[in-house]
Amino acid sequence: MSNDLTKTWGKDPHKIVIDEYACLLIPLYFIPQRILPLAITFVLFRIFDIIKPWPIRKLEDLPGGWGVMLDDLGAAIYTTVVILIIMALVKL
């Protein structure tokens, strides 16, 4: 028996968002706990999660829950890199 909900609810069901919450914690770990860096990090993560630049879109094609989780992990990695570059260039 499979516990894969993608068979029932479709690819990346919007009823479950724990993957977004879990992956958003990755870039949040690297930033200071102030409102501006938090807001920028959240917006960047949502942008990367929605537009899915290369190769994140390819990760989404992985079967079952792997694709659902790894595309968010890719967005978290992109966000982490960009926010660290921003923080190095601008004092946030």
C-alpha cells in the first residue's frame, strides 16, 4: 500500500504545505532575525517556488513525493544563495 497522496490529490497538492514551511527554514537559518531580511527571504522563496527556474522545474518531475519536496528544496537553495549575496552587498 502506498502513502503517496499525489495519486489522490494530484501533483504538489495545495492542501499540504509542510514542504514549503520546512524548506523555507533553510534560508531563514542564515539571515538575521530582523523584519527586512525576513520579508525579502520570504518573497524570494515564493518567487523561486512559483517560477521554478532551471533546474528546479526538472526536480518537480521526479516521481511521487520526491518531486514535491525537492522542488521546494531547490527554491530554498536558490533563495539562500541570493539572500547571502544581497547581505554581502548591502547591510541588511
